[in-house]
Amino acid sequence: MLDVNEIEVIHFERMFFGMKNFDLAVIKKDFTTFTRINSIPIENAEEIKGYFNEIGIIYLESQASFKWDLILNQIKEDFDGWLE
């Protein structure tokens, strides 16, 4: 179970016309861990986005899936540089 208080940002992946499903990457505030939820029916996307808007969590979209373990390792190595 995910605690919304631990979420920094949500990333919708594989979001493009014609897809039946998308993935969701949940990046936690510690910037070292994430949770991926795969194959969510596209019909649920707007409802999920609305929920995150309501509770004030930022979300992003992309057509590609990211390698979050590598990205988060880079952030962890130089957090101040990443913020710039």
C-alpha cells in the first residue's frame, strides 16, 4: 500500500494515442525508492490525474518508460547539482 504523504511526484509512462494501457511510476520523497504500477487501463488516466490534482501531487507524462533506478541513483549522487 502506498502512503500519499511519501509521494514526491507521479510519472505517467507510455501515454500516447492508441495505447490501451499505461504505467505509473511513483517517486517517493526520499528520492531513492519508487514503485511502478504496470498496465493500468487508459480509461482510468483522467480520473487518476484528477485525484492527484485534488491532493496536490505533481504528475508528469511521457511516451517512454524511464529507468528510475538509474535516474534516482544519479540524483542521490549529486542532489544539489540535480536541483540546479
